Amino acid sequence: MAPDTIEREITIAAPVERVWTILTRAEHIGSWFADAGAEIDLRPGGAMVMRWAEHGTTHARVEAVEPPRRFAYRWTSHHAEEGAEPAEGNSTLVEFTLTPEGDGTRLRVLESGFASLATTDEQAGRNYEDNVGGWKQMLSRASEYAEKVAA
């Protein structure tokens, strides 16, 4: 069975407000995360769409918007049919927590729900492993982007 949760943290040399902006505005999400663009209706229940040149399109639903400290969304996993809306069994929950740390920001991401995906243990394990590596890379990109962009 796949582990259920991925947890990563990084300290970014940028203020909380700037990090919040790059996490929650489509033009910024499309620059550091979804390389082919993004759309977001920034409110609980709002739709979110992220596009990657290599990985296609992923749909998400905004779960929490607590500026500038917490942002969460539920997004479809790799095994879900492209274009599927997030639902029980085909999605995981991504939660970002931002904490001021000196002049910078500690950004924590927690992604959970891999163990409850409606797929084979092998596929759930692949989803988990892909996202472990993905979050490491994406948090590094978020840090580099936040440190240079005027948000």
C-alpha cells in the first residue's frame, strides 16, 4: 500500500505576502508550477485548472483560502481521466502553510490521500513517488521564482 502523505518544507527569501501571491494567482502559478498555464477562482469551492506541456491538464477545486497563511486545493491524481473533476477516490489534498521567518517565509506543503485513491496499490505508489520528486523540484522552483519576482 502507498504511503498516504507527502510533507515538504522550504525557507524562501521573500515575504509571506509575495509567497502567497505566487501560490494563488494564475499568472504566477503558470510561471513556476504549471508550465503551460493555470486558471484559478480563488475562493473555497472555486475551480482551478493547471496545464503542463508534458503532463496534460489537471483539474482542482479550491478547499481553503486564508490569506496569507493557508491555501489548499484538491486535485486529480495521475490515474484520473484527463478533464475529470476532483472527487473521492481520484484526488489528493494539497495544503500550503506560510509562516514568517525573519525576512523570509517558511513554506510547508502537505499532500494527503494517496492511500485512499481508487486504483491499484502499484499505481497509487507511482502517484506517490512521482509527487515526492515533483514537490522537491517545484518548491525549489517556487523559491527561485519568489525571490526574483515583484509580486
